[in-house]
Amino acid sequence: MATTAPNTTLTSDLLLLLWDDESGRPLAVSTKLEAVVAGAAVLDLLDSGALEIENPTAKPKKQTLARVPGAALPSPEFEEIAEYAHGRTIKKAVGGAAGVNATRTRSKDLRRALLDKFVESGLLQFEDSRALGIFPWPRYRATYQGGYEDALRERLRGSLIEHRTPTLHEAGLLALLGTAKVTHKLFPHDDKKLVKRRAKEAIKDEALAGTPQLVLGAVQSAIAAAAAAASS
């Protein structure tokens, strides 16, 4: 039984939490799922130094991302999003990676690659199922973790319910989960209204001031744009 996640990043932890252990399907609807994964990937790339803000003195919404030559990626699977983000504003990088006004959904490619890594490491088990016997409906079920994911979830619960100060990594996870509106699903035995309220507060956590807040704003814009496109 695996107790640690391979190459732990914000994106990989987010995916572990977003995938329901019982059904093997994501807790978030597809538009929110792709947007938060894209946002997490950009944050990971900035944190690793693979991306940087090219013009930090510009107004926040005008700041563009740049691929840093020779800088290591969080893992090879992040390469396409790193290249796509180069020369784009944070909003366009996150939205485009999530499939908004783009021909490809790079966040989907990334999450599939990372989920496959979880299967290889023993954290998840892949099931090639089909909806109505026709449409691909892949499931990634827990292998009964008992270790890494449970410990991560308990730390997040401590911040939400018990007022423990989260690390920057945990604050980012809570903000992304809150943006996807799935936090209450992760803690079904706690007061739903309380968890939802704390999740909203997490999105505005002062620890995430600056660039992380710009990324979260871009995630929200991508969700809104995808929802508008779906209803048009």
C-alpha cells in the first residue's frame, strides 16, 4: 500500500483530493476541474522557477509569464503548459490551458498523465469503464490509501475546522478546492455551512496575496468563461 504521492506538487495533491475514492470520478464538474488544474499547474511552475513574471513592475493584470531557460520543471508532464504560458498574461495562460478559447485542453492532458502516475505508484487503480456501454468513462479508484491522502485531508480539515494555520501549500489547496466548490464534499461529516464559509475565506487568505491571488482570479475567470460558452 503506497503512503506517499509521487513527486508531490500542488497539482498532484489537488488531483488526489478531487478524485472520489468510491466512484473513481472527479468531485468537480469538468469546467471547474480543468480551470483549477490549470491554475495549480501555473502556481507549481512559478514555485519551481520554471516560469517567472517577465515584467513585475507592470500592472498586475498586464504582467506576462516567461519560461526560464534551463530551469527544472516540477515534472516532465508540465512542459506543455510551461511552453503555452510563455509570453501570455496569467489570465490567458490559465484560461487557455483550461481550454478557454483554445484548440486543446492542456490541463486535461496534464491531469491524465499525473493520474496515470498515481496508478503506477499504487495510489490509484484504473478502471476502463464506459457510460451507457459506449462513451469512455475512466475511473481512478483508491487502492485504499490509508496514508498520504488521509494525512493530507486531515491537515486541511485542521485548518478549516480547528483554525490551525495552514502552510502556503495547504492554503493554495484550500483556495483551489474552494474555487471548485467541492470542499464540503471532502468533509461530509462536518457542518456543511461552516465548511463552505471557511472555504470562501480560504480563497481570500492573506498568505496568498500577490501572484497567487492573480492566478486564483484567472481560475475564476476561466470557470465563468467556460460556463458562458456552454450556455450560449
